[in-house]
Amino acid sequence: MPSSLITVRPKGLYCEAGDFYIDPWKPVETALITHAHADHAYSGHQTYYATAISEGILRRRLGKDINLNGVGYGDKIKLGDTWVSFHSAGHVLGSAQVRVEHNDEVWVASGDFRRDRAASCEPFVVVGCDAFITEATFGLPIYHWDGGDVTAKQIYKWWQADPTRPSLLFCYAFGKSQRVLAELAKFTDKTVYLHGAVHNLTEIYRDVGVEMVPTIPVSQMEKSYKFTGDLIIAPPSGHRSSWMKRFKRPQTAFASGWMAVRGNRRRRGYERGFVLSDHADWPGLIKTVEQTKAKTIYVTHGQNDVLARYLNEKMDVVASPLETLYEGETDDVQAS
């Protein structure tokens, strides 16, 4: 990465003019956090800045006593010689793009983002800039998403199709699970049962006013309860674990953007796959680059080579892959 407002250092993305890091992967003095997924929010930093609405999740994951400064969406703060603000990324609760302004130059680091609306978090906001750092988790033309309500209706029909069996839906504990619960509220008010890792984070969503279907932790039910005809949501780590012995003859499904690829469901051992991602699909990535009007693009995790090459060949921008430690859509090990 050439000399610029934001550079890659061994500890993460660094802004020298403001003397801070964005989503650093090693301990630093000042860290700006785009969202609370484990590959973006690490422990050990001296001072944190993040959106105010993400405070509950961050304190649960990184420790209640972290030195965290909550910032409202769009509010500008002065750090060194820069002005910094957080703008919704539409990814998960509290997720943000970080806008950095120095003299007459504006950079935006997107973190992870999604373009289609979800009932569980604030929608994506386009932020104009000179340079844009974009993710590319699903940076291939094969990835196109339906709306979350469309997929939620598919999940509801699958759940209702066989009332003689429990329905186990596996999805990431932070973000995806709560999105499913919020989207299902458009079709039903039936109670959904949750793995403990999902329940803990779902309560934080409720605390900030996100409306979802009623939920009960599986652990609160009597051992004799059969869950016949019920929907249970659990993280992927629960699949084929001893925890599943609680359910007799369950039908299983996985909700993820990876389900768009034929064969992934079979390889992962699920009976059904639902295509549902909290990341931008290919059209969303291209649309975002166009709308920011940035002429310099850096492409991080995922298919960064493919997207950068496409942008260079098809659009009036200069795009380069950017190597970071961000992982994209994977099982979040800090879900519990």
C-alpha cells in the first residue's frame, strides 16, 4: 500500500495523521472498531472508539471494563489532525464504516457491510470519499442475494412443513441469528428456542429495541420436553455435537451466503441450505464502489484479487488487493 492516509502496519490499518488504528489485530493505544465480530474486535487495546449502540455487544465480548468511547452515527470526533465519524454499514448491530477526513482528503474503511435492508440493524449509508477500503467476502459474480424477508419466508415454510420433528437451524450466533429472528416476526409470533450462545447476544438486541419473535433458551426447558414441531437456532459449532442429543430426529438447515454454492450444504452435512448473508453480494459491492465516487479502491478479505481486477478493467478507478487478517463470513468463535 503506497504512502497514504491509512496504511497497513503489522498491528492493523493505521492512520498516522490521527494516530489510531482501525480494527487492529494486535494491541494498540487507540482502536476504532467497525463492529464486534471476532476478526474485527480484539481485546487488549488501551482505548476503544465504536458506535454507542454496539457497546453492549463489545463489553460482553471484550470485557465490561474496557475503556470504550461510544459515538453516535454521523457524529464527528477530532483525533490528532483528523476528523473521524462512524456511518452505518448495515452488517450487524452497531456496525459502521469509518470515515476519516484530513485536510481535503476523505477515506472510508467499510469494515464488513451489507446493502439489502435487515430488520435487525440500521441500513447501509453511502459515504462519499476519495479512497474506499472495501471487503470482498463474496466478491464473485455468482453471489446474488434475495431479500431477507424472502429467505425468512422460506425458513418459516421449512419449519412448518414437518410438525413431527424439531427443526434445527444453524447460523452465526451474532448477527445472522438475530436477523432471522427479526425477519420471522413478519410471519409468525411463535416461540423459537435458542442455544445459549445465541440467547446471550439476542438479549442485547432486545435491550436496544430490536423486535423479534419470542425466544426461550433450550436450557430452560424440562428434560422431558420434546421440541416437536419447534424451531431451534444454534451456532454451527453445535452441529453434530453432544448438544444435539437433546433432539429426536431433527431436520437440519444452515443459513449462510455460502449456501449459494452447489455442494456446500452436502459437504457441511445439512439437509437444507438457506442463502442468507450479512455481507454485500457481487452487485452490492460494485454498486457501492460506484456510489462512493472514490477513485482509489483497496480490497480486503475474501475474493480481493478478483474484485480488484474487475474494478481496474471495468471501472474508472485504481483498485488494489489489501492483505489483512479479516476473515469474512465464518463461524464466530467468540459467540458464547
